[in-house]
Amino acid sequence: MRALAASGEPGAVGCTQVTEIRYTPGVTEVGALPEGFELRTMYAAAPLCASVEPAAARVLVEWLGGGRSHALRIAGGFEI
């Protein structure tokens, strides 16, 4: 997306995850791909049993997937 934005080419089109589009200055999201062609990535996070800082890991995982970051994830294009 950065290369697309820097190209300055009129009518240039790119295709990537909406989260990358929304956070790249100089490009505009115009719509989703048709059903069957959409790009989806599933993310998962969990603290490891052998973590050096298990409490901190739990806090990070809760922050990433919890209510306090919900609006930020929606604004970035994540589907909840």
C-alpha cells in the first residue's frame, strides 16, 4: 500500500487486508471484495505456560482482545 500511495499513478488499484489500507496514508478504501474473494485472517493470542512474565502476558492478551480495545479494532477494520 505504501508503494501504491507513492506511485501517484491515477486510477491505480491495490488489494490487501482492510487493516493495511486504513492505516496507509495516501490510499482510500473503496469497498470489500465480492463474497468468495474476500481476504480473511484469523488471529489468536494466548500466554504460554512457560512465560517468564505470565501476568504481563495475560494483561496483553486481554488488552488485545478485550473490551478496552474493541473500538480501536473496529476502526482498523477488524471483524469481531
